[in-house]
Amino acid sequence: MSKVDVIAAHYAASDRGDLAGMLAPLSADTTWTEAAGFPYAGTYTGPGEVRRNVFEAIAADWDGYRFTLAELLDAGDTIVGIGTYSGTHRHTGKSFSARVAHVWTFDGDRLARFEQIVDSAPVIAATG
């Protein structure tokens, strides 16, 4: 499976609501960075930390939270997913839409790191 296929499978799992499939490309030492200013900002290591600090936190706070992929760019050891986040905050009832880029970096066949770049202002506005 090519690197772009690995990331495409992650996004397909996301569309299905398949958390195990989403976490499948991560190894114990893969780092995952959520952007500063985003509600779940920080760098997490391995699938357990990512599950707890990102995906379970999002599921607790949002209804209908999703990432809609617009483009998937293959740059060899770097794959970039460009799209839009959307959802409705459970406590405020406010919805948002925010542009985002995901930068996936491989070291050989292993996913080494993920970095989120996002317009977090609409997300934060929906939380308050």
C-alpha cells in the first residue's frame, strides 16, 4: 500500500466512524500535533494518547463533527490532506466550519508524525 493509500484509508475510516481504522497508521512513537489555539492543542504520542486527547475529547464535545477532504496531495514522504472541519458544539448549540490542512510525514514505511494546521477561530467561537 502506498503512503497516500494509507492516509486515504485513514480518511475513509473517519467517514465510516471507524476509530480503530483511523488509528491504524499510528505506531507507538508516532507524534500527533494539534495546532496551538485549537481546543485540543498539544502533541500526543501513539494511538492511545491520540484516542484519548483528540478523538474521544472531540466526541464528548461535538455533535456531527467531521472532516471533509477536498484534496489529498502526494509529496513522497509527506502527504497533505486539505479540507474542512465542521460540527455543532454540544453545550452551546453553535455550529462552525473551518479550513484545515493535515501534514502526514513518513519515515520509510512508518508514519512518523502528523501536524494539524487549522483556522481555529471559528472552532473557538462555537465553544463560547
